[in-house]
Amino acid sequence: MKVKSFLISITIILLNQSCSAQSKPVAEKFQPFALVELFTSEGCSSCPPADDLLKKLKTEATKTNAQVYFVAYHVDYWNKLGWKDPFSKYQFTLIQQNYLGVLDEKDMYTPQMIVNGQYSFTGSNESKAKDAIDRALKFNALVNVSVRKDSLANDTLYVSYQSSVAESDFSIKVLLLESDLKSTVTAGENKGKTLLHDNVCRAYQSKSLSNKTGQVKISVKNIIFNKNFSLVAFVQQKGSLKVLGICAGKL
């Protein structure tokens, strides 16, 4: 009886250890990515080379199927120089201003590129851009996120999202982008130039990621949709502004 009891005890211990090992959470690994955010303006003579670089980097990433995403925010603080950038918004200036508080930058400027909310440099510097993208692609995403267009009604775009985490210290940003844009500038520093733009942010909405699923409402008044529009959404830590995960969505 003693031997049998001993064997039963050993069996129970082993079963408990097995159950414990199976119930232990396994950290998920999500695909590395790079989000390249460019702050630019049609009123700044230094910006066209950065716009061209963004287009070049996008073309290269598409050829290699790299998980690199691009956004161009047109800020409004150069509008006073004689040319009002038609794609500029004060909202985009505020986004850049928020980055100023956490990055090693003393002043806002254009063109400025920021990769994954961490690496900042002059937006026309190709070597720094590629180096920052390569560094970003060495780290797995911390959050998995997806978005889906629900409907478009009364100048409002409704987009549903799903996230692998719910965290009040995180926010989800949903952006409406437009590519293949062209402007003929008739005043200001770029007077006489025809400027080409890709992945221009036309609308932007942020929401606290307090739930794993939810819906974001984006105002799209005065926007005429065409085949050049796309959606991108990313999760960002509120304090550090580090980008934790990203996805593209279809319209």
C-alpha cells in the first residue's frame, strides 16, 4: 500500500506540473514593422526632396514586401509665407508638437521624419531614413491590430478595430491617406513648382484603447473618395509616443 500510495502521489505531482506548464501564458510574437511619419509643407522650399524620398522609400518597400508604412502630415505653420498648403491642418501641427515633447528635438521644423515614434531626423536624409527603418524592423510589434470600414454616411467614415490588448495607456490612431496628388504652387518659396505627394493624411482620429474592439468615427467632409485612398491604423503609447503595432485597411 505504501508503494502504491507513493506512485499515486508522484503521478498527481507530475499531472499538476503538466497542467501548470500548459496554463502558463506564451508571449505572442507579432511581425516587425516600421511607420515612417513625414511632417512637410508645400510652403517650405526644403520639403519637396523629402516628399520625393518618401515616394522612393514606398516604392522600394512595395517591391520587397517590407512591412513599412508611410504617412505625410502637411503642417500649417508655413502657410503665412504666401502659399496656403491645401492639405495642411492645424491638427497635424499639434501631432508634431506632441512629438517635440518626447524626442530629442528643440524646435519644430520641416521636413522632419519620425520612425515608430522614436527615431527623428531631417526628412530628406535618405541614409538616416533607411537606417531608422532597418532598426525598427529588428523588433517585433507588441500589439496586433486590424481595422475594417463599416460604412460612410453623413460625411462620416465609420471604422471598426480589433486589438490584441486593451490598455488605457494606449491609443489607436486611424488615418485616411490619399496618394498620387499633384499641386501647382503659385506663390511662396515653391512658386512655379509642380509638387507630387503620396500617402498624404487627409483625416485623422485618435481614441483611447480601453477595449479590444470598438469603432472610430472620422469626419470626411469635403473629401471626394477615389481609388487612391487607403486606411492605416496604429497603436501608440500615450506617454512615450512609441508605436506598438500597425495595420492597413481597405476602403
